[in-house]
Amino acid sequence: MTDGIEAVTRSALAMALDAASLRQQAIATNIANANAVGYVPQRVSFEDQLADARGALAQSGRLDAFALSQVRPRIEPAADDLGVPAQVQLDAEAADMARNAVHYQALVKGLSRHFAILSMAAGDGRK
């Protein structure tokens, strides 16, 4: 059975909200431990998994809610290109937190609109 656009949209929005929530937690942990000796900042790796899902879509030619549900964000230690652990930069973390908050709000608004469309469709277009 193939999933409709509604299931794929809902799964994609839920997955993005989970990633944004996890990213907010990682940023908050980085800020809280900025002065801890030996602390390695955390980063949420979500875009890499999403790119893998896009590649699977290109190969198979289809995308369903189950395939999207297999894409999960991961928390990884932050390192530079040489693999050296990064330092916590409070100004960068604060900027990332603000960016992530705006991203999260946009996702919630998108999900709200998605449910409003479904509600209108279920009510035959009546309010």
C-alpha cells in the first residue's frame, strides 16, 4: 500500500520537529558546559541522514512515510576538518539557538497549516 501525500508530509514535518528539538537540547548542553574542562561540544547530524533519504528516493523513485521514519537525527561530537574536538563558542551557540528557534516555529506553523487543511477537507470545506 502506498502512502498518500498527507502521510509523507506529516512524517517529514514530525521528523524535522524531532531534529529541531534535539538540536535545541544539544545547543543548551553546549552553553551549560562551555567552561567545563575537557567538554567536547555536541552537534546534531540530521542533514546527512536526510541526504541519504534523498539518495534512496532517487534510486527507488518513491518515498513513503515508513522510509522517512527510518531517518533519525544523531548527536555527535563537534570536530574540525582534522578531527580535533572543537571549542564551545558562546556567541556562535547563541546564534545557533536563535536560528533553531525560528526554524522550530516555522515547522510548527507548517504543521498547524497542514492540520487546518486536513480539517477543512474533512469538513467538506465548511468552517
